[in-house]
Amino acid sequence: METVLTSRDVFAETTIELLDTDPRVVVVLADISASMFDVAAARHPGRVVNVGIREQLLISTASGLAMTGLRPVVHTFGSFLVERPFEQIKLDLGHQDVGAVLVSYGGSYDMSGGGRTHQSPGDVALIDTLPGWTVHVPGHPDEADLLLRAAVRGDDRVYVRLSGQSNAQPVAGEGVRVVRPGRRGVVLAVGPMLDRVLAATAAMDVAVAYTSTVRPLDGNGLRSAVLAADRADVVVVEPYLAGTSAYLVNAALDDIPHRLRSVGVSREFELHMYGTPEDHDAAHGLDVPGIAGAIRSFMEGGD
């Protein structure tokens, strides 16, 4: 039986290869996934740093390493990588104007059994308050590999948001691209939302577009998709807080009269339950029926 690699597996394999081939690369961990790097740490003394459960120190260490000319790849779960050490991200990376590649795992609630401490639907919105960041949300492990390699080659600040949720196949290319044409509006699927969007819209005459890079958003690609449709109705389906990308969509279409609906993790409530990721998807309307209902009601409202 063929082994199916998760995006977390691919992250470790790709990063270890980069450690072997790029002397600038250094990995900074806070216990999470540390065992995946044991062999690499022995092979590259001093270039795999585990600071323990000290997430503020995780970011500050990455900043100091970046100041010496190294390229830090920094990893833990999203809630511990973005939310807990946010002040250090703002000051030690942003205000000091040094680069790093932050790689999270767990999406919004992949680890729902860990409770609210392990959930991070607001991570992209938080990063969005800071200038100069690139944000990738790969929808497949193969996309994660390509995006991570590209991020490490640079010197800027990059956030790569990995999830256990995945589309069945990777999507080739960059920016916003149409994966299925349609006339009555455009549905933009972000990262692992694509397969669900395709299933939800199977009986609808709408164009389905896709992106795995949300900052910067490919405004020209989105405009092209909207202009090719008969109606400038846009639905964004994103795997984090609903509306996170709304201002960028509106900016891209500022000279085109349009309607916009955001579908994502609700801003109106949080679940006080553990449950499964599927339970959370259903509660937030991010399963196929929920997405289909939201798109259908929005598109019908434009008649």
C-alpha cells in the first residue's frame, strides 16, 4: 500500500533536504515535531535548535539567527506560532525588519481534541495586521513542498499555513487561476477548500478559482476571472476567519461594481466542545452542504 504523506511529513522531508543543501537554513522548534529532525540535528550540529515550550523565545531566537545572515525555518502549531508569541513577531521580526519562514501545522481546528488552546482560526487575520508578510495556504502536500522551497530562497517574512485537510490533487501554477469555468459569478477557494467548493458547486453555473497564496492576493488574476463571468458576484471560501480576505478582494475590484460574500470560520461564535474537525466544519458551514447553501443563497439574491 502506498504511503500518503501529510503536509507535515512533507514539511519535515523538504526542510531536512534544505538543511543538507543550503548552509543558510536553520530550523527552530518548540518541541513540536522535534523527533522528526533528530537525525538531521545530529548531522548538522547547531542548525536544528529546539528551545522547548517557549514560544516567545522561539521567535526571538529566529530573529537573532536571521540577523547573522541565516534563514530560519520556524515551526510549531498555529496557535503557538502566531497567537502566543505575536508581540515577538511584531517586534523581533517586523520592527527589526528581518526575515524568517514561519511554518505552522493544524489549520484552524485540525487538532480539535486539544481544545481551544490548539485552535487558531485567527492566525492569518493577525499576520494581516503587520506589513511585509507573504502568506501561503497550500491545499496539497505537493504545493507545500514548492511553496516552502520558494520561501526559503528569499530573505523576507513568510507564513506557510499547513493543515491535515487536503485536496485530492495539487493545482499547478501560481496566483489566482480558474480551475472550472462558469458564467454566474466566481467562487474563490483558498487552499484545502477547493475540493469542497468543487463538490458544492457541481450543479451551479459558477466559475471556481483557486489560490494557495493569499498575501499578496493576485488581484489581476481575480479581476480576469470576474470579468470573464456574466456577473460580478464573488464568494470567497477560506479555511480561517470569514472575511479575512474581503478587503483585498474589494481592492482588486474597486472599479468594478460587485457583490462579495465571505464563507469561513464564524466570527459570531466559537464551539465550546471538542468534537472532530468535521464537527467544526459543519458548525461553521465549511462542509459541502454548508458551502453549497451559502453560495446558492448569495447567487440567487443577485437575480
